[in-house]
Amino acid sequence: MPSLLTLTAPAALLLPLAAGAGVPAACEAPSAHEAAQASGCDGAVRADGGARVNPLSALSMQQIARQVRIEQRVVVRIAPQRPAARQNMLAELPQRAIPRRLEETRKEKCVPLDGIAGVQTGSGNRLVLFLRDERMISVNLEKSCRARDFYSGFYVEKNKDGRLCVDRDKLQSRTGMRCEVEAMRQLVEASD
């Protein structure tokens, strides 16, 4: 058998609505105290001087700010190639003598991120990028960085142009080290 409380609970919820139904709209505003004194809404002013506000109308009067903010961030990971993949790539290349020495030639300002096939650490603060078009690029990092921190590759945030550029982009190692690219030069076989 239902208790008296369960039968009267719905009526108790409707009581504030019925009490606020006879109050003029000017008295229901959030600043109803000033409006009540100005328009003579004596019935809407409580004994403590505050205004009586219908709770449901107060909810509907709230301003709703509708705002959507979409951010997109793309991070590209460049990893060293697995030894098996390197051996397979070497097997497909025509057999020729391995160059004894490489030298740096012209400077590069930017290289496409999609064109980078792999990376290898060099000495000091240098990395060697292997590009898909069979070029090799030497990358100098800022002086406080060490190439050995990038032994497992690096992350770079992709820009609108999709390129890795000098004095703009920072490489992040998997350990968290962030280094700016200071210079890039193409590596070619040295002529004796």
C-alpha cells in the first residue's frame, strides 16, 4: 500500500508553480525586488525583502551560450627503419660500390614530411634523414641537443604546408626532448 508521502510528493512539486502563477511577469524577473517596488507588486515581496521567483521560470530565463571550438593537431612520427626492411631495400638496389665518404652540399630550407622514409642518428647533434627519392639529408639540431636522444625516431607537429623546415619546426624525441632544426644539408658522395 503506498504511503501518504508518495501520494503527496507530486503535489508538493507543483506547489511553487501554483504559488507563482498569480504573480505578474515583472515580479518574476531576477531583479524582481526593484521591479516589485517600482510596479507595486506587494504580493511578490517576501517578509525578508527578497523577491519570490518561480524556480522553473528562473531556469528558462538563464542565458545559454552556444559555442563550439574545434582544434586539430596532427603529429607525425618518423621512425628508424627496421634492419630487415633496410636489408630488403638494399637487395633491390643495383649493386654498386658503397661510397667511402659523404660530403654536405647545398643547404635545404624545407623537406616534405611525406617524403621522409627513415632517420638515423649521427654524431654530436646531427641526424640523417633518408628520403623516399633516395636522397639523404643531414639535419643539425640546436647545440644543446644530442642526436642519441633520437635513437628511436622523432615526432614533429604537421604544419599546413606539410613540410619540415629550418628555424621553424621542433623535433620531439620519444623521451620528451624538444629540439629546433637549425640547418639541413644534402649529403652526396664525395668526389676524390
